[in-house]
Amino acid sequence: MADDSKPVYLRLRDIIAASILDGEYGDGDLLPSVRAFAGQQRANPLTVAKAYQSFQDDGLVMVKRGVGMFVADGATRRLREAERKRFLEDVWPPVAAHIRRLGLRPEELDMQQA
């Protein structure tokens, strides 16, 4: 679910991160070019470049001049750890409270539908 309150470059970053976490791109894989990804997402190439730059700043992608951007070694693990931490600290507490409020039982939460 997109968070329209987030800047576009962060939403694009989330899309890239999800693609890495979902296994579409693994460590060492070539990411789409800025222009290609901008076309796919109907986004401004400068905004895509900013999203990619934020990954580069975090050491999650590496640039090979004249070749492209690649997922850095260990990026998948680091992204998964960061996302798990964010989920457990920010997302899960209100979800757990809502589950308690509704009196839902674990067996009623069909995880197979997720």
C-alpha cells in the first residue's frame, strides 16, 4: 500500500527495496537503469536517480561506471533486518492492539492469504 504522504523518491525506494526483498533482484544483480525504472514507474528520472543515490549512500547498491547499478553484497540481509525492525517497532504494535481490541484468535488469522 503506497503512502502518499511520503516523498516520491522514498516511495520509489520502497518499490526497489520490496523487489530486492521479494527476490526479484539478488545481491550482485543489475538493477534497471534510471531511465528504464523511471519509465516503468512513470516517474521523473531525476527522482529515480535520487532514490538510487539514497541506496548508494546506504551502501546497498554499487555503481560500476559505464555498466550500471548493482545490488551490493549483503544488501538483501541488511534490508530484511531493517524492515523487520521497522515492522516490529512501528507496524506491529498497533496491529496487535487492534487484534486484541477485536478479540481475534490466532487461528482466525489466516496467514496463507497474505
